[in-house]
Amino acid sequence: MPRDELLSRITIDPNVCFGKPCIRGHRIWVTLILDLLAGGMTAERVLKEYPQLEEADILACIAYGAEMSRERFVEIPSGSGP
């Protein structure tokens, strides 16, 4: 699925979930899905926990996160490593 088509699955409405990016048609925040994936949950498990979602919704969240990372920098402390 093309990136633009994936991103069209994300909506931002100031009257829904305080204007946070959500998966269209749902009140499920993009950040929730990204946090679950970052915490080690598989996409299959996310779909099992949220059966109203489709695989394309998860890919849309990842695509949205990638787009946001191009626009913003996150301060990562430098260190000597493990």
C-alpha cells in the first residue's frame, strides 16, 4: 500500500481525543499502537487485542511515526554505551 494511502488512515480532529492523531473511525491513538510495538508487542498481538483494526492501520501508525521523525528531533543522551 502506498505511503499516502496509509497516511490517509490517520485522522486528526480537535473534537476527537483532544486532537491527537487516531486511526480513522476509531478513538485509538497512533501513539498507543506505537508504544505497544516499541514495548515488544507484535503486530499480530495488537490485532488480537484490538480486533477492530486491520494490518494496514498498524502500518499507517508506523508510517505516521516515520513522517513525524523527519520533522522533529528527539534528544537522545549520548553515553559510553553498555
